[in-house]
Amino acid sequence: MGSSLSKPKSEISTNDAVSGKDITPQIIKEEVATENSVSEETKPSGCPMKKSDGSYSYNFGALLKFGRDRHPPLVDKQQQKTAGEKVESKADGGGCPVKHSTPPPSSEGGCPVKQNSKQQKQQYNVYSQPIDPKNQMPNLNQLPSPQQSEELPVERVTSTIPKGGADDGTTWTYPSPQMFYNALARKGKLGDTEESDIESVVALHNNMNEKTWQKVLEWEEVLDGGAQGAPKLLKFLGRPSDLSPKAQFKHWVLGHPLPFDRHDWTVLREDGTEVRYVIDYYHDETKASESEDSAMPHMRDFEATPSLLVDVRPALDGPTELIDRCFRMPYARHIAKSTPFEPMSMLPTSEMKTQVGESLKVWENIQQAAKEKKQKAVQEAPVALPDISEKEAVKLAQNFASVLKDCREAQRAVDACESEEDMARASMALTMCMAKIVCPLQHKALTDTLHDEQAADSLLDAALENVSVCVAGANQSVAVAKRDYPSAFNDISK
């Protein structure tokens, strides 16, 4: 999928929050300054981060270094005391990542993780990164993204695909709608996708993967059917910007539309053999269903998504795979008739020939996204400003008025800071006050994380960062709205 990009309208930047600059809108300072009874000359000047223009500069990282016992806007003193004891107990817990209900016996070395005497295959996560199954680390990508406005489910669905390297019976788990949304946001692939679309996207994603695995099993039954154990999926890799040789041949020679995605799946057989499968994904618009059920298919209902076509086959990594594809599978299909496997047709239908132009546009968007990703790795591109409608500007003005009213004292505390630590605390209090109004979803996630005794400090840091980035984005939107629709803000100061 391609992502839609908008052009910057001014030099306002959302990078201020992460570059050490004050993320408080200047207009708040101006509004509060008119009511401060102490003049600038008579104010204490001990704050080391105060600038000549009256604004402040502070380290964004300082917002994240305070633990659960140091959040004045979120917890009362009793909660701070309890949280403080909790953080202290974590510090004394040693290096073992597994939570213990009772102290481990000293003879076990302090970490009573049960070790399997049988050597296991390396396990991988959903990003094909090697993982240590003993590390029970929190999944940070279940938090709402900074730009998110609607709550998404965090429940994950268990697939039917056995997980290679894991214990028998363990299967891969699909990402939740929240995780899927975060992944799209992180990769810049949200485009015009709304939060309300994500559950349907996830259901289609799960269905497509199950359909793919079914095709893999049909291949494996022919190629390794005598094995005692079932094959497992060890790892997989998305390669949307790489055309497989078969896809190139089908397009350039036979006039077939290009695939919209490609995956490489590594299958682990019972004897330890690893086999790479190449999967090309195609879309046939003429087979798309208009029924509501088609948007939320059951993951094993392969008839529900006829427009999603998968071309599955072992990669030609050696002569064995060539024999498998050219002789063994054709023999099983046409002579022995021992398999239900039906490959995707090499020749396009007349309807699919009409979709070649659209597939080329999708392919160009994929290539452009890959190019921008490489450029971004070298140099961070400027952040595009949001497009604000008049209706959105009115809503922003209303929220802004609430911020001015409810967060006035927090802003005064920032203005009166005496030290760097005071500034960090006051800035956090102001950010949290603003977040409660302009970023309620992220504020709630942070509050829930703060009160979750099982949550690690790294999860708290991520929740704090999401809140701060969201507030910075809201400040940017207010600046754009105030510039483009000043009348919406006329009554705020009255």
C-alpha cells in the first residue's frame, strides 16, 4: 500500500519535543502571562533553562526519567508511596527477567527458569528477529500511537500455524488491531486508513495468512508426507519491493498484473531441514465481494476472500526444489491425484488484464515508499504539517480553551521554576494536564500503565513518550488552526 504525503505549509515543526525545546504552545504562555501578578523583573531568576524570550528549554528525556513515585498530576501521595516501594523492589530483584512469587533457591543461581535439556531451534518474533524465549519482556506496541484518536482492541488471535523452535503445540499469534495500527504508523503506511478500518484489515490479514499456510501444508504433504511430525513456520519476511522471478515473468511475458506484496516463509521440518517458500499476493478486483461479512472474514473461511489470490511455491534454492516444482507436484496433481493443491494460474484472465495499470500504480507507490525509507535512514525528512478543516479548528479551539482554564496553574508552576529538576517536574505536570484534554486516549494508557503492577519501567517510558509526542502534535495542530482559522480562537481570551 502506498502512503499519502502532504506538503509542509510553514516552518512549524513537531520535532521540537524531541530536540530539547519547550513543547508548550506560546499562546498559552502569552495568555497566562497577562494574569501573572509578579512582573518578569521581580520573578525569581534561578531557573537554569529560562531563555531570554521568556520561554523555556528542557531536556525531553527528563520527562521520562521519573519513576512511578514521581508523577504529581497522576497519583496521590498514597499511590506514590506504593509505587515507590514497587520501583525499589524492582531495583533489588536482580537480573532475572522472570517475576517470582517466592525467592528462588540460592542453588539455582537466582533465576528459576526451567531449562529444556533438549536443544531447541532458534525462535524468531514476527519481525524475523532472533529472540530468547526466556525473556518475558512487555510488548510495547500495544500502547495507543501518539496520533491515534480512537481506542483499538488489544486482544490477539491465536493462529493455527505451528511455531518453529517452540514447544509442541505452540502456534504463532497474530498482532492485535492496536499492534497492527502501530506497525502501519511506524512504517508511515497509514495513508488514509482510519482507526475504524483496522479491525477489518487485521481480519483480512489473518485470513490471508491462514490461506497461505494451507497451501504450504499441501506442498509439504507431497514433498515430506512421510515425516512423523508436522511442519512448522520458523520465520517469515515481507519483501513488498522485491519482485520474484516468477512474478516478473508473468508480468513482462504473459501480461499478468503485478503482486501487491511478497513474503518469504521459512518452514522447519521435523528432521530440522529448513525450506524457504516464496509467496506472491495478488488482488482481483472483479472478485471482490460487496457483502459486509467479507470485510470481517473468519480466518479459516477461505471462500470469504476470493479476491485475495496467493501464489505459493518452494523457492528455487537448489536442484531439489527444481525437481519438486517441475516433477513431484505435477505428478501428484495430474497422475497420482493425491493432493488437492491447485496452483494459481500463470495466465491472467481477461478481467485481470484490465487491472495491469492499477497494479503498476501500486508497484510505483511501493517503490517510492521503499526509496523514502532509505532516504529517511540517512537523513530525517521534515515532518509534514496536518491539514486542518474549519470544523476541526473549532474543536481544537474548544480544547485549547479548556487547556487555558484547567492548566493555568501548571503553566504558572513552569514559569516559576527554580531548578532543572523543578522544571522537569513542572513540565511533566503541564504535559499531563494538557494530555488529559487533547490526548485522552494516550493519557488513559499512561495512567493504566502507571497503576499496573506488572508493567515494566520500559513500558512506562514508552507510554510517557507517546503522551509527550501526542501533546506536541496537538500543539502543532493548534498553531496551524490558529493561523488558518483565527476567528475560531477570537473568544478564547474573553
